[in-house]
Amino acid sequence: MTVAREPGFPYEFECKRSGNCCAIPGGFVRVTDAERCAIAAHLNLSEIAFASRYLQPDGVHLKEGFGNRCTFLQDGAHAGCGIYPVRPHKCREWPFWPEILTDDRLQQLVQRTCPGIRAIDEGS
Ligand code: SF4
């Protein structure tokens, strides 16, 4: 695993496979039309079948499983994503979402949630 940094963020990130980012209370994953097609194809499902099994009634958010877990989270000592090659953009961008830069509470929540985040020392 490589350590990632993005301009403006006060931390760096190296995934520890906790799965915590896929089980944030109140969190949700929105999928675009293109992502919905790609995930359905990856699962060898029609779009209608995919939507009925894995999307909320609004048709754009993934269903949640037990305990706020994403329906595709494969939990365990080394958690993983069941659709990793076609996971949504929002998941790929973790923990460097633009809205984090303007929302202190969200930034604190993200930093508490993810064991792969480490504050960057000034001057490093
Ligand atoms: S789609 Fe995969 S990466 Fe995204 S929240 Fe669900 S399990 Fe996590």
C-alpha cells in the first residue's frame, strides 16, 4: 500500500483495511448511472435486478446492511469491498472528499473513523 496525500488536507492516508469507512453511521453511497451499469455488469445482473437487490427505493443510494455497513462490505480482520474494481467514485476518493475541507465536524469524524489517517507534521 502507498501513502496518499492531497493538497490542502492536513493528513495522509494508507489503507489499513478496517472497513470503517464503509460503515459510518448516517453515511450513504450514491451511485451514478454509469456506476450503476458498471456494478450490475460486474455482478452479471441486469440493471433492474441490481437495483431491486442493492439500491434503496430512491434508485441512487446503495442499501445498508447490518450496523450501517454498506451492502458490499466484506467484513473481517482485513475488510474488503465486494465490488472493488467497480466501486463508486465516492469510495475511491476516501478520505479526500472536497467537502471535508470546509466542514470541521466532518473532518473530525473522518479522522476518528479511519485508522489509516495520520496527521501531517508541519514542515514534513
Ligand atoms: S461500495 Fe465498497 S468501498 Fe464503497 S462503501 Fe460499499 S463496501 Fe465500501
